[in-house]
Amino acid sequence: QVQLVESGGGLVQPGESLTLSCRPSGSIGSIADFYSVAWYRQAPGEQRELVARTNNDGFTYYADSVKGRFIISRRNRENTVFLLMASLKPEDTAVYYCNSEPSKFKDTSFWGQGTQVTVSS
């Protein structure tokens, strides 16, 4: 069963911007109730890496490779998590996955199926 649904991927040129969206499926709860939400990415032949994470305790993390260019935004009213990507580089090309940890105290994690982002001239 689908847990999280990503959208917004596509083909862009270097230097351009793109915004990804993530929404939970109806059965797992709402964004506002999740302790942590995050974006990961995986390029061909590479390991999956954490891009950005934000928790409901105020903690926010960005990978060094995207710091200053990407913003993770939790919009509870819209029940959506966004990844705002600017100044895109060819090395940003990857499948981007949404992730959620609903509880700080439970060993539970939800994932989406991924959306492709390709940065090429």
C-alpha cells in the first residue's frame, strides 16, 4: 500500500529551480502529526542519502551538498511537505524520496515511491 506520494519531478537545466511535493496516503495520518519528515535521494549506482529533514521539535538538517540551495517546508494546513530546490546542478540528478517518522518513540518509518529529477543542459 502506498504510504507517501511524491510529485513535481522533471527535467530542468542547470541553474533552474524545481519544487517537489509529498503527501501522505489517507490511512497513515497527517503531516501535522508526524514527528519528522525528510527528503532522500538516490543517484544511479549510488547509495541513498539524506537531503533534508525537519522535526516538530524545531530541528532541521540539510546535507552540505544542498545547504543554501534547498529548503524543506512542512505546511501542515496543506498536509504537504515541499522540497524547494534552487540553483540546480547536474549532480542533483537522482530519484527523490519522501520519508516520515510518525513518532519520536516508535520504530516506524514511511516512504514514498520516488520522483525523478534530472538536471541537464
